[in-house]
Amino acid sequence: MEEKEEKRRCGVGGGWGEGMSPEILALIFVRMAADEMVRTVPFVCRAWREAVVGPYCWGEIDVEAWCRRVNRSDLIDAAVRRLVRRSRGFLRRLSAYRLGNSGFSFVAAFTAGFLRVLQIPLSEVTDQTVEKHVKSLSGLTVLDISNCMNITPKGIAMIGRHCKSLVQLKRNMPPWEPSQSKIDEDEALAVADTMPKLEHLELAYGRFSDHGLEAILTKCTALCNLDILGCLNVTLKYDIEAKCLSLPFFRDPWEDDDLEYSSSSGDDAYYDDSSS
């Protein structure tokens, strides 16, 4: 009786899903949020459970919304480890939030150069962890380390030296008051000196001045999308403004801050699984 009921739920005998391979079922299930897929799909029937337990559902893992609800790095690290383990080397894209050092270390070690997109805003990862594992992330093309306060210009430079295919970087930081406007060029210079292939760059609320911006414009020759919202030390003097305005997209420091930054927006053009 139980076997008959399971077949009915899975659509065996002429219903929905009859004869579908795990790979085909996975193409359907990946449209669901990862946490919802884990909570519901495995309990429908054996075929669905096998599809979710296998690697085909986990080529792209987006748990950022769930991470924001949980907001505990220990739970987030544990969940990310479990899901990444399920990918069995198929993982090409990970979007999380408030990832800790242990979660980052596991992702880097398990994906071993195959990860293409890593979006981990507000994560607690440190320079020391980046230094230890960044070689395993050499295949990255898209990176979001916005509001990662423990990653300094040293960590950014290490990422640039080892992730030579990087074409998109998001490094948006918290807003600061004009009274806190001490100039710091280090992050901008780290980007300029180590990431020459960048096409899309977001550095909102950076503390660099025209000097750091000019270095980026000079050395990142492929740049076509630049966002420096809130970079109040920038004045766009001399020919710097003309260089910025010549880009296909430029967001200046004084534009209204109505757009909420997202680690998942505008990345598809930089993620091509066929290249792996």
C-alpha cells in the first residue's frame, strides 16, 4: 500500500514525472529556494528524494535569503557545508550571507578551482583565511565581498593575484559621515594593481580619492560598469570625470542612494558554465 501511494505521488503509471531522470527533475527543483527544496522535496517520494540528494540540484546554491533570516554564522556555516558537500564538485555558484571562516574554508577546499561565482556579503571571513585558501578559488569570475569588514586591502590584493579571471567585483561598504572622511587609497590601489580584467566594479562608500580612482581607470582597461556611490573623497577633477562619463555605465558619488545592493543582481553575463 505504501509503495502504491509513493508511486502515485511521484506520478508513476502515467502521472507527472513518469520516467524522468534525476538530471531532469533537478532542472525543475532548482527553481525553488534551496531551503524549501531541502525541507519539502525529499519527503514526496523516493525518486524526488534521490534527485535532491544527488549533485544535480546543487550546481548553483543561493541561500542568501535564508541566511539573512537565520543571521547566525555558526548555523550558516553548517548549512553551507552540507549543501556544498551534496554538489560533489558540480558547484559553480554560491550566494550566502554572513559566512564564517570555517564555511569559507570548506567551500574553497571542496570546490577546488571550479567555483565561478561567490557572493558572500557581510561575511566574517578574515585576511588570514583568504590567504590560506584563495589559491583554491582561482576560477572565480564574479565576487561579492561587500561589507566584509575583516577583509582588508591586503586580502583584496591576494584575491586579485590568484583570481586572474575576475571580471566583476562588488565591494560596497557601509555609509560614512563626511566628518569621517579620512582618505584611504589602499583598497582602490589593490584593485587597480591586481585586477586588470575587471569589467564591472562596485566600490560604494569607499574612502579613496581621485588618485585611487584614476589608478583604477588607467589599469582596469576593460571596465564598462563603475559604481562609486558615496565615495565623497572623490571630486572628479580634471579629465577623471570625462573618463568616467565615457563608460557605458557610471554611478557618481552624489547620486541618490535609492538602490539596495544585491549580491545576485547583474551577474548572469559573467557566469558561463560552459567554460568549465
